[in-house]
Amino acid sequence: MAETADREHAGRQPHAAEAPVLARRVRSVGHLTLNRPRALNALSYGMIGDLAAALDAWRREGEVDVVVLDGAGDRGLCAGGDIRQLSEQVSAGRLADAARFFHDEYHLNAAIAESPIPVVALADGITMGGGIGLAGHAALRVVTERSRLAMPETRIGFTPDVGGSWLLARAPGRIGEYLGLTGASMDAADALYAGFADRLVPSGHLDALREALASRADPTGPAEIVLLFDETPGPSRLAASRPWIDDAFAADTVPEIVERLRARPEPEASATADELATLSPTALAVTLAAVRRARTLPDLRAALAQEYRLVLWFAATQPDLVEGIRAQVIDKDRSPRWQPADAEGLAPDLVDSAFAFEPPFPLWAD
């Protein structure tokens, strides 16, 4: 596990600043910092273990009553998981390694959501994919004027996971379908409106917030402390776009969504139709079903179990995942060759087969 020390002993830990996760206790506050700023604090498998071990240790020790989760640098909390590594694992047939990563990551997501010690996540800057899995299920989710939140998995031929489908399913109206299919980015106002965040705190006040959480002299809880720094956001673009989003994204299928978008007078609707036309038809069809099925599930764990089955289906059977990562991250030509290239080429039973997939590994809930 990463460094764990009281503040007065932290300097004795060798190479602590180089650890990918910094875990330290300041009085009764446990502080977890993702420490890969050059990689936008992208999650490695080791980091997931470090975070889980720190949370478990503080729970057992009983000396921490709030955990603060943030990211090193000023660019973001976490840009997601290491998708280059995922591509290598899938290409090499190392599906068991990919399954292990998702299994442990999802257990960490659930541990944050169910933690008896409230977790305060500071989603300052870029917080996407796996970063949403960390921040989105925390007891208190703080955004700033620099925040950019998204679940952009369809852009790499994949589907929202880390409990993202659970959050998307609970967004107002058809905002969940819109965000899940397009991977659109949310600013602070949008994240608050969509239910991905709880409070807006200016980035310049985050250090004061951290200090207030550590130095509080009475039993005031973290929610009351955060409220002292809270500011009212500006208008939400998502809220203003609800008429055309709700109309189009209520359609039964992705082609029907695109048809409704093209019939709308708003320029944003037409641009969204153009965007959907560039994305993986397979990823779009499965993601639409995943968000809607998540609305019927009883809790986050059930959504994570559903997602685990789907991500392994993509990894084991679908070429679009490796191709999407190649086009967006490795070669960066932004010209993925999807298979099939359009919705007309999808097998009639594609979605049902994805949700019925039996991976050659234990299911997440086992």
C-alpha cells in the first residue's frame, strides 16, 4: 500500500512523493491523493489496491472520521483507467488480467459508496471514466469552476462502467441517455444538475476546505464544513437543452434517436446526430440498453455486476474496443474502423447476447 503516516511522521517515508497514491492521516482526516499528474492521475491496477487498502486500514483503526480524495497537479482528479494497458491485455488474449482489474476496481467503487467513513471527493479539473467511479459514489462530491466530468467510453467502442450506468440512469429526464451515448463533458453546473456532484467550491478555496476538515473543533460533519465554502453555480447547459434531449433520447433505438435529432430545429441537436454517426454502433446500442436497464436495478452493486458482464463481453468478443483505443489514444488518427460500420449491420440479438454473456471468469458479485 502507499505511504500511510501521521503528518509529523510523513517526512520519514522514503520516496513518498513518487508513490502513485499518497495516503496520510492529518489528525482525524484520512487524505488520499492520486499522484500521477503527468498521466492525469490515470488509474493503474496497483493504485486501485493502494486506495482500497488505505480505506480498509482506516476503517479498522477507527481513528479517521472523514476521508478526502483528490488528485495531484492542477489538471484533474483522474482521467480514467489505463486503457493502453487494457488494449494490450485484450490484444494478447490476457482477458483474466483485464477481468481482475475490473473486478477490483468495481469493488473499490462499491467500498467508497458504502464506506462508514464519509468520503469527500474533490473532482477538480478532468474527472472522467474511472475518475467518476471514485468521485461519483462518494458521500460528498465537490466540483470547481475547472471541473470537466464525463463518461466517454462510447468514443473508444466501449460502454460506461465503474457504476456510471447507475449515475446516468438517475439523471433527470433523458440526460442519462444523452451523456452515456455521446460521452459529452459536463462543467460544474451540468454535473450538479445531472446528479454527478453535490457542491461547487471554487478551486482557490480547496486548501482552506482541506484545512477546515482537519481542524474542526466540534462534531460538525463534513457536509456542514463543505457548505461553508459552497457557491451557487451558473446556468446549466444541460438544463437548457432538456426539450430537445428529452424528445430525441426517449426514442426506442439509436437510429430513431438520430432521426429525431435531425428533425429538431436546434443546431445542437443536429450536431449531436453528427457526433453519434461517428461512434461505434455496437457501443451505442449496448450503452442505450445499459442505462435503461440500470433504472430497474435495486442498487449500485447490481449495476456494477451488470457492467462487469458487459465490459468482459466487449473485451472477449468485440473488436471495436481495441480499435477505438487505437484510433483515439495510440495512433490518434481519430478514424476508427468500426465493425459493423453502421447500425444496419448489427445482429438482431446483439444487445441480448451482451447482457447474457457468461465470462470465463467469476462474475463480479461472486
